[in-house]
Amino acid sequence: MDLESIQSYCRQKAGTTEDFPFGPDVMIFRVAGKMFAMVRLDISPLRINLKCDPLMAESLRQEFPAITPGYYMNKRHWNTVTLDGSIKENKILFLIDHSYELVYKSLPKATRIEIGQPKG
């Protein structure tokens, strides 16, 4: 999965914005100002940090060597996924969806109504 695919997929999610608050090498995707994905652009292969249910996070780390505790993040709630081709694209898209949904569901009801239903 390449950067353009990640950008396209994340951008289509309801209420999503992207910015570079940590400099030009770290792209952040947010919903209502809360981060759901962080992509490191200065490393090859690309790495994406995604929020994850803690039990699922542990299971994924055991199943996939390319999934590790979130770099620079709360390691209980975030995973770093190395996009080295070892994880199928549909699994990566599922993990992006899962991260987005965790953040979306944590938003106040009024904010969720304003944004609308999640897409994807």
C-alpha cells in the first residue's frame, strides 16, 4: 500500500482533515481534531500509526511482525504498522477503519451528528 492510497482512503472518511503539526515528514489524519492516523514520510517503507483496541492490538502484534507497539504513542492503544507488503491491503484498510471508528465513537454526540455517519 502506498502513500497515495492511504491519503485517498483516509480523506474520504467523514469529517477528516490532514495536517503536518510535527513538520513536513509526519502527516496526521484527524476526525473533529482528534488523530486517528499518523504517517511517517521520512522512513522507507512507510509506517502508519493507528489507534487500536488494546486486546486486538496485542493479538495483531503476535500475528504480524510488521505491527509493533505505537512509536511515540501510548503503546497500549496505538500500533505502528510497517507497510512492507507483508500485510494484505484489505487488512490495512480494516485497521484504518477500526482506528477511525474508535476516535469517531469517542466524540460528543453533537459532533458526530454534525460530521455525519462514517464512510467506508
